[in-house]
Amino acid sequence: MMCRALKVSRSGYYRWINRPKSARAVRREQMERQVAETYVTFKARYGAPRIAEELNALNIPCSTNYIADLLKKQGLKARNGKAFNYGSHALTQHNVSDNLLWREFGANRPNEKWATDITYIWVEEQWLYLATVMDLYSRSIVGWALDTSMTEQLVMDALSMAFERREIAPGLIIHSDRGVQYRSQKYIDYMKRKGCKPSMSRKGNCWDNAPMESFFSRLKVELIYAEQFESISEAKSGIFEYIEVFYNRLRRHSAIGYVSPAEFERMAAVAA
């Protein structure tokens, strides 16, 4: 009936609805995901110009106008935009710790300073949340957790893995941003029972946790954007392989003399 009303052939209609997506449509869908992930990664602080700069720096060519169009389509606005709606809770934060690192990301020994954060990964029409813990001595990812919800349990699971893998001593600094998960009383109490000292970035300053931001950027360029996972199970398997096999054991890291985190710790242990 619809075909008759529009004066088109049924065969032509079915060819149209079953035809594969064009290369342009596929690229636009990929860009929409990448823009959304970058927007969320920087916690709505970046608008079109900075998102375009970020993606171009990651060798994903795009223009500011193109990014602005994708943001508008998804209803995303930067915090510095006039239309951004600050909730009534935005100015009220509890359990905020002092910044003990002050961008001193080097460490003299393992388990002296850890950094932790959460990133967002779009898979199968939903977000996955990845929390990681990095030892700043070797840049090794010592704990991580992946889930479909971003709760205090997610960050505690990542920290629990790190505690199980490492022998820590009282005084270990664990640095994070001011996300609500890291300010939860349950998380802070868990950390302090282990004798650890909480440290938090200054408000709105993502570079106070630069090593974690850098790790997430490389993870997305080298894995997430390249693979375009179609299921949660695929994403979990890929992230496990990237962190546990490639990043920790094989990937050369510029901050530690272009060796892998595992090799750096092995060499340090031999030298000691």
C-alpha cells in the first residue's frame, strides 16, 4: 500500500532498505561514537573546537564545524557553553582530598604513588565503564574493572585487584579526580583501612591526572577506535588483551625509557 501510494516498485523499495550502508554513513557513525566518547572523557568540558583538536591530535581528521554538527545532533553541550545546565548539586562536593601529587608523576619505588580514573566506551548501543589503577613508578596498570554501570563498586573492584597484586606499605598515595565515586565514604574508608592517602585533582583540571588521561587516549586510539567492537564480550576480551598482554608486558613507554612497564620493573629489581 505504501509503495502504491508513493508510486515506487516493491522490488526497488526492498533493495533500498536492504542495501549496505555507504562508506560515508559508516564513517559518520564512527565519528559520532568518537565525539561522544571524547566529550564524556573530558567530562563535558570540551566543546567542538577542543574536541576537534583532540581528535586531530589522535590522527582522526575532522573540522570544528563537522564536530559541532555531530554534537548538536546528539544534544551535547560543553560546560562553558551558555546553554549548559548546571544541576543544583554542581557546586557542592563532599570528601574532597588535597592534591598531594601536584603533577609530580615520578616515583622512586613501586607502590609509592598510584593514579586512578574512569573512562567511557560505547559498545552495542550502550556505555561501558572502565576503571583503572596505574603505578606511576613503572606506568603499569595494576588494577582494572569493567562494567555497564559507573558506581563506587566499579572503582573499588579496580582498587581491590591492585591490592591483591601488589604488596603495599602505609603511606601509598592514590590520586584521582573529584568524581562522585572517588568521594564516596565507602571507597575512602576502604583505601584508608589499607593505610593509603587519598589525593585529588583540582576542580576542572584534568591534567592533574595526566598519566591516566594519556593511557585512556592511547587505549582508544590503539584499541577501541581501531576495533569497533560489536558486543560487550568482544570489548571485554579486547581490553583484557590490551592491558594484560600488550600494554603491561610489551608496549614501550616513553616516560620510562621506551621499555614496557614489566621490563622496567624487572630491570629495576635486578639493579637493586
